[in-house]
Amino acid sequence: MQRFKMPRPTNPDYSLRASPGGWGRRAWLGGAAASSLTLLWGNRARAYGVTTQPDRLQLGDTLAVVVRPEASDAAPGPLVTVNGRKAYPSFAVGANRYRALIPTTPLDVPGPLAIQVSGQEARHDLVVMLRDRRFPTQRITLTPSQRDLGTQYEFDRVSAFKALVSPERFWQGPMERPCVGPVSTPYGVRRYYNGVFAQDYYHRGIDYRAPLGATVRSPAGGRVALVGRVKDGFELHGNTLGIDHGQGVLSIMIHLSRIDLREGVQVQPGQVIGAVGATGAATGPHLHWGLYVQGLAVDPQPWLQRGFE
């Protein structure tokens, strides 16, 4: 974990610097000199302490920025801005401790990320390197009937779900694998469709190959915030269930054969939520698990391995 501390002045008492009169004439502080020193320290800007995780950030990872204000009454949490463009909220995760989760994807450009933490205390700037990563490619051939799947109703519902940022946090520690089957398609795969490279496409989740009807479980605690069915117009995703884990972290399970829960109910880690299917644009039975952070699909694998506690 990288640690950063705001630098303090190496000589904050500028009144003690040497002068033509020599050190002896300023050895005793009194009157105006003492008042100046008190004013200087009394107005010293409070400074955020900042740490980041993981140490070696690569495309598709989630970057956790943990902020420790110097003041004990620092609410609300600071904003964390990346490259001067996108600002992310931070949420309380402990006593005088806040965290912002920043998504990266295969479509990002590797290189330095300029991180700015701003709020009630002195602004803190740091740079985190985003490392490149190789993603496999696949060649997919679509039949004419598969090239125009999806309804506006479906797209609107899914877009609204991905935009959720609830202040509560329902997950704790690493997430759990939602299906026992082997991984058939990993996160981040790039594709050629009918011989044409899909420039802005990447596989936004993990596919688990499993038999029809195999159990699907919730990877973490949360609230069911999306239920969509083929009969209601979910042509592309098929039967779909979305879970709001809180603070901008969301899971979406698609191609289900069965959905066991309704919208609005709380779900516990490992709870059965449905069954593997082949509904929507699926070539065979499998579970697609997509994990979204602040609206972007990140690699779920690090969340299974370590979490962000």
C-alpha cells in the first residue's frame, strides 16, 4: 500500500533565521515576534493523510483511495478527482477515515493518474501509475437474428441501475464466487464481431460455465435493485438480477433461467438468488457476473481475492 504525507515546512519559524544582526539578537522571542509565531502555527492548514490500494494498479483494477483527515470533525468526506476531470465521492469507512473507489477499464490509457483530494483541509495531490495489461481477443460470428437484440426499455433500466450510488455499504471484506462452474470467458476480452474489431467493446464481467439450473448466489450483501425478464423486453441480457452493494458498487447477473427475488429486498452474502440459464444473447448455459464501480465495469477477480478493507 502506497503512503503519502503532506510535507510540513522544514523551518516553520521563519523569525529564527539568521539576520544581519546575528542569532544573539533574536535568541529570545517576545512581543511581536512571539505573536507572529503563534499566528503562524494557529493558522497552519490541516492536511489529509492519503493511502492507495493496490500497490501495482493495472487496467481493470479498482483503485481505493483512503483519506484520513487531521481534524476529527471532517464530515462530509472529501472529493477525489482524477486527471482534473472526473470527481468521485468518498464515504466514511471507520473513525475519521474515508474511502473513494475509482474504476479503471481496458479502454483507459496506461500512464500516470493525477489524483487530487480536496475538501475542508489542505488539498492533497499525488500521482498513481496505471500499468498496461494484455487482454485476450475472441472472434464471434453473429447470425442476422442476433445482430439487433435489445429494447430501449431494457437499456434504460440497466443504465439507471448502473448509475446508482447509495451511501450505505452492504458488503464486508472479499466477495464470494457466485457460481461453482469454471470460468469460460474472463474479464476484459476484446472481440471481433463478424471480422470487425469492436473498438469500444470489452467483456464487462466474468462468465462461468455451468449446467442449466445450477445455483447462483449473491457475491456480497446488498439490496436487489433490478429485476428484468425476457417477457418484459430484456432481449439482450435475458433474465437479469442486479444487486446494489452500496457506495457505487453493483453486481449484475444475466442470462438467468430463474430469478428467486423481487426488487427492494435485502440479500445476504452467499444467498441463493436464481439459477444459471441461457436466456438473451447466450450461446449456451452460463452465468455472466458483471461488477460495476461508479458506473464502469471493473475486473471482479481482485474483489474475490482481497477486497478493500
